[in-house]
Amino acid sequence: MKRIRFTLLCILLFFTGCSPYTVMPDTDNRPPSASVLPISQARFIYMYNFFSFTVKPTIDKIKGWTKETVVVKEWDGYYYSKHTITEVPELSYYIFYHKEDYSNIPTPMVCYSYFVSSTSSEDVSEIQVGDPYSKFQEQYGDFPDIEGRVELVHSDGEILFCRIDRIDGELKIVDVRPGLREEFGTMIKEILEFEATLE
């Protein structure tokens, strides 16, 4: 009898708190609750957008950094989780995971991640090569760039990617081009529109 109780307790703990993430059921029309992620760890996840490593952070590591259960929601063949960053309150952070990973491995790896601005691309002036970094800061704040790379999604789904370097002692924009994975911009726009209908 004790063994049965212990087994039931373990199962209950697994589903209520020991799993590193919670998958929202398809019938739930709410957005996933946002967990708080430190900027240092957001940077760590974010760098996988630009560098190819064989080992990517898994959702259990992210859960350890947030100190909260990560809630994920299905969207267009992916799952995504939403995060807020204490040091950069004007930005949200969305992490995407391959949906099929949930059936293949217990703790899926990050597929892609984005910082998301609540500002539409139409509401900011265009960033061009040669612009000082201060122009970027005026519009987006002190962005947590990774080795001079900046990539964010506007609320209308437009992705801004630029590279920053120091020229003659001044930080300047040296490269501007479309985002690396444009399909995620479309998904994020749809997600933001979905969230707006529930506010």
C-alpha cells in the first residue's frame, strides 16, 4: 500500500511541478504565462540564432534559469514560450521549439528565439548603414546585442537585423539586412494579434 501511495505521489509531483514545462492544451485559448528570464541567460539562448552549435540549450535549462515552470503553447507547427526580462522591460522574449521534439525527447531544444518590440516598424525611423548606435538606442533602448549582432521583431512582424562595430572610436551600424528566419516574424505578428484580442 505504501509503495502504491509513493508511486501516485511521484506521478502527481511530475505533473504538477517536477516537469520543466507545461504544454497548454489545444482547447485553451489563453496565451502562455510569461516567466522572467535574466538578461545573461537570454543572451546565451539568443546567440544560437547566429552560431551553429551541436548542443543547444534545452527547455529544462531554461526552466532552471527562470526558476519557474515554462509554459508553452502550440503555434503553426511549433511550440513557443513567452518571457519578460527584468533589465529590458520594453522588450518581450519569445522562444520557439520544434513541435515534434515533444514526442521524440523529454526536454526539447531551442529552435529559435527573438526579442520582440511592442513598437511597429512604421513608428520608428529606418536604421541605415553608417548610422550611429545612439540612433538605435533612442528607438529601442540599450539592446542586449550579441557580439555586435542585433535582431528583433516589431509588432507588425518586421524583423530588424543589423550589425554594430566600433569605427573611429564610435559605435556605428555597419550592416542592415532582413532577419535570418522571416517565417518567425509572421508567426510573432499573429501571436501578438492573438494576445491583443484577449486583453
